[in-house]
Amino acid sequence: MKKSTAIPEIDLQNAPRIYDKVNYADDELLFADNITSIPNLGNVFKVNFFAFVFCLNGELTLNLNGTTQHMKRNDGLFVDTNSVVDHYTHTRDFRCVICAFNREVAFDFVNKSLFETMMQIKQEPVMHFSQDEITLMVKYYELAKFKMEHADLNFGRETMISILRAYIYDIFSSMSRHLDIGTGLMLRQGDKLYRKFVVMLANEKRARSVQAYADALCVSPKYLTSVCRQQSGKTASELITQSVVNRIKQLLLYSDMTIKEIAASMGFDNLSFFGKYVKKHFGVSPNNYRRINGYGS
């Protein structure tokens, strides 16, 4: 597999230049319904938005953050922001609709129960829906796409925001029913803090201490840890480590940056400390981790 100096990143701004079948894209959202709108992997890429892929026919297999995911008819796939995708294959009859949102739009519309759904679905990103649920998702898609293609029928951005809000609510509400999570609860202060912390983890590339995140959020490390444990069952330190380890794994496997360059980009003061950190969490040195996982093959 050919490597590049960094993992190629796809966002809502560059997607129309990369994909030839995007139906609509702006700074906030993207709609596509042709399989050529996802690069065939040969190309490894990182996704810088939230995306829902609804399978209407056929089957799709891809590697999402190092784990193989398989979709069939009436399945939905949730792709979290900062996800790495590769080893992509599909059957000839595969058809889907793809709806993508930037993180600001997604989080603006999410209440407590829907946020809990988002956190849970990240662990098992493929979910099977009923035919009626899939039909509803496609109708929303077609309505939003039609409105965007007929600007003369739009009565301001507010109408599109209303459609998108309802679309996201129904997507997550369907997921909540399958996960047996209640709907309609308001975010409490602790919920809002945890949500801000998760967003920071998705964006921050160098900080590794609870103190740094607590300072940025204007709370004590003890309170942040308490909220994280209540919301996720993990401490703030554990969540930070998980994020750092995942980012290091992406760089080791999907870029040809040197070990020294990776260490510097992740904010490690010296190569020796970085090597010890990787050995602690991966069980092997950075070079051996690359070798064991077929880097460069």
C-alpha cells in the first residue's frame, strides 16, 4: 500500500473536488448517493465530519479505525469525525445515501439522550433498521436535496436548518430505540461539560494531561474526572489516553512520517519518551508496531 507523508483528510470543503458524484456540499453539510463519492481504498483517508451511510441495496465492507465493518440492505453506518477509513469494497449492486454534517451542526442539535446515542453507536457503528425507518431517512434526504437544488423555493436558511434538525433527531431517535435509550431529555451542566470535553479530544492533537483540559474548560481536574466517569465509565485520563493512542496508531500505520516526526507532532519532548509511551500502550516499539502490522507493504 502506498503511503503519503500524512493521512489524506477529507472535509466538507474539499469533498466536491475529490468526489465526482457529490450532490450537494457546503461548509455545514454534504449529500451524496453514488458509490463513486467514496474513494476506493487504495486510498486511506481521514474523515473530518460526522456521516451517516444508509444501505439501500447490496453490501459494503470497509475498515473503520482498524476494525472491519460490514453493511447490507437496510443497515446504517455511523462514521465519527476523525475516523480513518481503508480497505473498502462493495458489491456491484450496492446503493446508498450519504448524509454528512460538520461537528458544529451535529452538536448544536443534540440533546442529552441523543448525545448518549452518539457515544454508544461509536462502539458498534453499524445498525440494522426497519424498512420504514430506512424509507423515512431516504425521504428526508430527497426533501433536503430537492430544496438545495431549487433555491427559488427556499425561504431562507431557517427552513433548511429546520429540515436538518428534524432529520438528525429522527436518525438518532431511531438509533436510540434500537439501543433502548430514552429521548427528549435536556442536557444538564455535567452533560454539557462532557460534550465539550469530547469535542476538545477530537480537535486537540498534543495535550495529554487532565490539568490542561480542565484549565481549558475552567473546571478542576477532579470535577472533570468525576463527570467523565459518570458519563462514560472511564476517567478523563483514560479517555485522553485512548484518544492519544488512537491518533498515534493512525500516524504509524497510515503515514510515512518518521518516528521522530510523529513524536514531535504529538507533543512529545523527546524520542525516548515517545518510544516508552508506545511500548507501554502497544506492547512493542514504534518501529516494531509498523513492522508487525505490515506498514509499507
